[in-house]
Amino acid sequence: MAKPLVAIVGRPNVGKSTFFNKVIGKRISIVEDTPGITRDRIYADAEWCGRHFTLIDTGGLDPDSDDIIKKHIMRQAEVALETGDFIILVTDCRTGVTSDDDEVAAILRKSDKKVFVAVNKVDNNDFLPSAYEFYSLGFDAVFPVSSISGNGIAELLDELIKNFPEEVIDDGQSDIINIAVVGRPNAGKSSLVNKLVGYERTIVSDIPGTTRDAVDTLLEYEGKKYNIIDTAGIRRKRSIDDNVEAYSVMRALAAIKRADVCVVVIDAEAGVFEQDVRICGYIHEEGKPAIVAMNKWDKIEGKDSHTVNKFEADLREKLKFMNYFKSVYISALKGKRAGRIFPLADYVYEKSCFRVQTGILNDIIADAVSVSEPPSYKGRRLKIYYATQASIKPPTFVLFCNDAKLLHFSYERYLENRIRQALGLDGTTIRIKAKSKSE
């Protein structure tokens, strides 16, 4: 089951980002070597009392005038309603209820989403009486909080997770496969979607950023059902020069989270950009099966029998952190090889739902250890007692061992490759978790 999406909205300077950072327990920034979308003040996975959810900060960019501020706030509320399962409206007890608070609340009340009001900056009991004023916004879940000290946030989160749906085990038997088509602006995503659905479902234009919203299209192909999600192009953060573009990024990332399969469209004529790698990094982090569609292949001049191999080698070098992806070389505009997307999607989705018997898995692990035993650290060596598959989408394996801290990243990658090779799990992420036997 996908983690609930919790969107944070509110006026500028009420402390949304401080609240965001306090809930997730750290300042979000990407500092690891693994490529991934820069998620600073956009997305972060959080956990409270064993329940996991994704927090979305809709803060966006600070506008320059009162008129833009109002437009920005209203747009923020609309996007939160579109992308979030639950809404946290952050307000400021020191300014009281403003007209902007009233207008945002009016938008939120029109939906069936559960809204929690976080009355921020209640740093001591002297400010408590001011918090009760915010019941006038029309919501019954009002919590005085201090994003700086953390006071009151626990009570809000306790109530939030009570409203989460019951967690269920995903058996992978859904009748519909959700396919998110993502990529940089102007890579040809909408052209590909139009070919897949067989008619002009979305706007096709040479102007980057034409598709602002994620658009769903249900279709049936050779007796199987698919939901194609066309998304706005994902730009580098420094290229996001207006609020609408920033919101489109949020929608695209939300689409990746709810997809069963992600198709990354790359402009073969332009080459693989850093942002293409970052998009793939985000898909990898989310554990989604990946298909890389090298588009505009018809425009590559001087092709010979070795051209595909050269492109493929370059692609695999740049995406070596997700070497399991499947690739296809297409011309979305002309429809060449676009039909291969569906069987590839079926294939990688099936792999992401794969389950293995515990006995077979332990045989694979035992063989891997006999070929290359774990390295020792400070005189101690990892011992794997047994393994089991915990879940699917992606296939996740738990290793019970003497000390989980002894599982080095390089050996984890080695085991992952051995499992993938033995079970034929190409096209999908594999996750390995180590647990000390005493846990």
C-alpha cells in the first residue's frame, strides 16, 4: 500500500518549512553520492508510532508583491488538494486569523480531505488563548504547536495517523497497471502518451512545459488495462522560475510515487543530461520498476549496427546505480517501437511482484556467501543466519544476522546482484534489509 501523502500549506512566514523539518527530524538535503531528485522542502518520508507517510512541503518560492502572494497561496492550496491525502494548514498565532487564512480554509473545506490546523509559534502558554481563535476556520482538528521547540507536534501526529487507512499487504493482483511517463521538458512525453492511447489526449507542443498537470488516461491494450499518467517535465531546481513550474514538479513526483511502472523519456538527440540521471535516481529511491525510452531515435544521423550499442553503453554507465532498467529506442512522434512499452511494462511489473520460496532464497544466499564471504570489520565478520522475503513492489528481502551494522554497502550490492541473477529480477529494484538476530 502506498504511503499516505500529507501536504503542508499556509501563508509565507508562518513556519511551514520549520514544521516540515521538525516532523522529519532533520534538515532535508541530498548529501549522498547516489543521484536523486533534490527534495529540499519538497518531499520527505516520515514515520510516527510505526506508521509511515510522505510529507509534502508546498512552500514554493517567495513572491514579491501582495497580489502575487495571494495568487501563490491560493495555488498552493489547490495543489495540496490535488496531491495530498491529508492536509496540514499551518497558521501563525501571533498574527491571528488573516483574510488569507480564511480564503485558504474556504478552498480546503470544499474537498473531502481531512484538514489539520497547526497553529504555530505557540512557544509558551501565554500564546495559548490566541490559538482557539483558529477554530473559526471551520475545522475541528486545531493544534497549538511550536515548530521550533516541537511542543504540540506529537499530539497533532497522533491524531493524524488515527485517520490513516489500515495497512494492507499488496498482493500485486491489481487489474490496472499505473504507468507514469516522466522526464525533462520537451523530451517527447506527451507525444509518447498520445501514441500509447491512440488519440490526442494531451497537448503536444515544442514549447517546454506545455503539460502543467499530471493527466490520467485509462485504456485497454490486448486485453490488459493500464492507466497512463502524463506528467509535466521535471526541471532542475534552479530552472524553476515560477510557482506554476514548481507545482508541476510536485505533481510529477507525486505521480512517480503512485505509479506501478515508470517510463523515463530521454531525448536521444540531445543526449543524457544530469537531470535525466536525477529523475532516474528518484525513481530508484522510490523502488519503482523502470523503463528508459530513448526518444527521437529517428533523428540520430549516421546510424549503423553499432550505434545502439554505443548509446546503451553510455546510458548504462550514467545509470549504473540502477543497472536493472529496461531500455527501448523509439520515435514517439512517428510511433516507431512505441508499442513495445506495454509488454515491457507488463514484464517489469511482474518482476516487481515476484515472490520466492524461503528455502530457495536461503540457498541463493548460502551460495553467494560460499563464493565470497563477507569482509571483516575490526575483527568481526557478518554472519547471515537465514533470509526471508518481506514484501513485493519492490521485492524486499530481510537478512537475519549477528550484527546488522556489519553489512557493508558493497557486500549488500553483491548480494543484490546474486539474487537478481539467480531469480531473473531485471527491470525492478531489489531491497535488502539486515536485522540483528536479537532485534
